[in-house]
Amino acid sequence: MIREEKNNRSKQKSYDSSATDTRSKTKVKALLTKRYRSTKIIKSAQLADEQTPDSAINTSISIVPRDKHPISRRDISDNALKVLYRLNNAGYEAYLVGGSVRDLLLGKKPKDFDVTTNATPEQIRKLFRNCRLVGRRFRLAHIMFGYEIIEVATFRGSHEQTDTNNKDMAHQAQSGMLLRDNIFGNIEDDAIRRDFTINSLYYRINDFTLRDYVGGFEDLKNGTIRLIGDPKIRYREDPVRMLRAIRFACKLNMQIDVETAKPIPQLAFLLKDIPSARLFEESLKLLQTGQGYQTYQQLRRYSLFQSLFPLVERHFTANDDSPMELIINQVLQNTDYRIKNNKRVNPAFLFATMLWYPLVEHAERLSQESGLPYYEAFAIAMNDILDEQCRSIAIPKRLTSTMRDIWQLQLRLPRRQGKKADKLLEHPKFRAAFDLLELRANVEQRRELEELAHWWAEFQQANNNLQHEMIPELGSIPTHRRNWTRRRNHTNRKPIKNNRVN
């Protein structure tokens, strides 16, 4: 470590004179403008070229001194600092990396902190009693501090540099997707194994400097989302990177680099090979982080939405003016508004709204083709819609049960006579069902639906006396009726012992 610091100091002296002449004149956007306008980046010699796809990437190390960037230890989690210092004190390299560094540079508060090191997972576990090793595809160490988890990853290495047939270390599918990636390397290898340049910035706790090997610092200032390496190869290694490119562009208000964006529509089909459980988690990050409406538009633009919601995509129209498209626009805008105002959102309501019109169309078709009563056809349609949707994104049962309640209440809300209105009002999912009813009324603009939504809005605000007065005044609202078979009156019949009527 001492020798490395001496080498860095000697390199810094030799580069100071050249860096002064090549100072960047690019204006920094937004928050970075104030903090980086006078930034002087010290560049070292180019890394040696090797005859492999990873090492063929043009990389150069850029070191940003502490007084030229805004990251302070005050903004870093105390637990993350403990991990960094302990690894360093044990003789290992350790850096803060990834989204936490990116967000700190943008003046945002990171939601979590990731650390990378040259210590192997087993060596990390020996240093921390509160460590748990997780993952098969990527072996990681989770350092547990109560509710906070610091994720520690070993430097990733290049697959071409390691000649091994051990599938537990590295294994790649025929499509190019990485099934195992447990080959370790140095920090330079790790930098080019990451996905986007803005996520490949390393904060060193020893001297508080930033290290950039792939131009991420400049891309962050220019607002560019750029994939490291050949986009086609990197997307095939992990197709979820296409979704991440869209999410980062919308979340950070940046533009996707032309070369990074170009292959996405042609490679969108690769998402079908991703486990549906992983796509469910990605869908929440895409649609429920405050930029859902913008993200939805970009997903459609790059032909990625179909892989997540194939049932919805089939009902898109040329003019984007169908009730389904209008209600999706509205629910996503409402969700973004609630998130920005620190209000709770429920993914079950979002999914129930998005799938409502495919459900209704399927139920009506079943009822017409099979002759089943509409309520029975509706119940079958719910199962069919959820089964097909869960093949794409694995919506957990705790959410699908809520979705069923919201859907079934749409058929019960028009039936308000007697005590039914009071019972519906006490239903735990009534509020979500009412919100869907209001959205339907807004987009369909049918008089009977608007009147129904207005009646329920007034009924919720009325006192008990007024509620009792409102029920007898109800008008008849067209709705699907059950085809009940009228039971015979058996009151005068004698009971039959030990017989069961089938």
C-alpha cells in the first residue's frame, strides 16, 4: 500500500504540467456545474492492450482529487465506512462503487452503499462475523448491520483471461447470457466488467480520491448513459441491462448514447430468457420510483414493454387513445405524483388497473363462446389473465389476491341496495376498488359509470342518516346479471334420511 501511494505521488508530479494545458472547458450540468467547473483530472498512461474483447476497451485511469469533487464522509453510511476501513486495515484494497458514488456526485442521497475489494468472499467472511455469502451467479458478501446491508463484491475478472472449465466459476449460455461470473481480477478488470460508465466510479477512502477507468466522470457531467464495451455483447451477457438503461435515463434525466440505444429494439426478445421473478423486481423499479409514466413511454419506444406485459401490448392502438391506454397513462401519472409527495403506493393496484381491460375483454369472450354466466366467465378470466401475466413477471400471491379483490369489487359496486352498500364500504380493498372505478369513469366517460363513481364519492363523505336516505333514491344502473336458477320451495317436503341430493 505504501509503495502504491509513492508511485501515485510520483505519477501525479509528472502529470501536473500536462494536465494544466489540457484542462476541460466543458460546462457542467445542474449541480455538477458548480462543483466541477474547475476540476483538473490527472490522467495516467493508457492501460496495456490485450487481444480480448474486454481488454480491447480503450481505458485510462483518471484520478479526481478530494478538493475537486463533492463526496464527503459525512454523506456516507457509518456502516459502509466501517467496512471500508476494516478491509483496508487488513491489507486489502476497498472502494465505494456503483450507484452510491454516482448519486453522491449528483447531490442525491443513496438508498444503499456498495463496496468492492480484492478480498475474496471467503476472506471477507473471516473479517466480519455479521457476514453472509449470497448468490450463485455472482458470489457476494452481505455485511449485516441491523436493517442496513452493505454489499461487498470481489473485483470481477475477464473471462478470456482465465482458462477454466469449472462451470461454478464461469458459465455462459449459447445466447451469450452469463449464468456464472465468479472469476476474480483487479480493479481495472472490474471497471470494464461493470455495465454503465456512470456506475464505474471508485471512491478511495485512503486519500478521498475518485478513480475513473472508463470515462464515467465525463459522461456523468454530460448526462450520458453509455454502456461499457460492445453493446450487443453486453446486452446478451445480461439482457436486463436494456431495462436498466431506460431506468437510469429516466431516473437521472439523462440521454442514452446512440450506440448504446441502437441494438435495444433488435435484442428486446432476449428478456424472455430472464427469470420472471427477477423481471418482477425490475418492473417495480421501472414503474414505481417516481418516473413511471416517462419510463413506460421509453419502454414502448424501445419495444421492451411487450416482454413485461404482453397482454397489455396486444391491445395498443395506432392513435394511443383506447380506454386501456388512457387508464394506464392516468394511473402511472397518479403513481408518480403520490411517490413525489411521499404517499404510499400499492403495486397490486397498478397491475390491476393495467390488466383490467384485457380481463374484461377475455371474460366477455368466454361468456359469449361458452354460454357461461358472466360472473363465472369473469372468475375463469381472472385465473387465465393472472396465469399468463405471471409467466412474464412473477407477481407474488400477496399481490394477486389483492388484484382479485379489486376486480371482483368492480362487479359488486353497482349493487348497492339494502345493506350491500354498508358492507362494501367496510371491505378492506374498497378504497382501491373505488379508485379504479373513478379511473374507469374518467377514461370511458359513460354516464352511468360517472354517476356510479359520483354516488360512491358522496356516500363515503355522508353521515349515517344521509347514507340511509341515499340508498332508497338509487336508480337502476345497467350491469351484468347472474343467471341464477331459481330454487324450488321444499318447505312442505319431509326430510329424506341418509340420502344426498346430487
